[in-house]
Amino acid sequence: MAKFEECLQRLEKIVQELEKGEVSLEKSLTLFEEGVQLSSACRKELEQAEGRVDILLKKNGKLQAEPFEPQADQAPARR
């Protein structure tokens, strides 16, 4: 999952650079666009990982893996 962590690190650097306010408007827009793309890529990887998560449950004295299913009453993720 190195790609996710690399995207996240780059996204953090972009946020820090934008927060400084020392870049031109054109550079700010370029960084913002890159940040949006990175955020989307990170979200996609997290959604894929969520689909692979299993929960270990003890049934009849044995551990069994069952797919994780989020609770239906949770609010949908913002897009």
C-alpha cells in the first residue's frame, strides 16, 4: 500500500505549501488540482481496501472470517 502512503504524503505537502500562502495564484491552482486528484486516488484505494476487510468471528469455538459490511445507518461518504 505504498502508493496510498505516497499519495497521502504528497497531499500533506501540497496542503502545507498552500497554507503558507507564498505561491502565485497560478501555482496555487495547479497545486489545488493535483491535490484533488490525489484525494480522489486515496479515497478510491480506501474504498477498495474496505471491500477486502474481513472480521474474525468466533463460532462454535473456531475463528471464522466474514466480510466486513458497514452499518446501513451510517451517513454516506462525502464526494
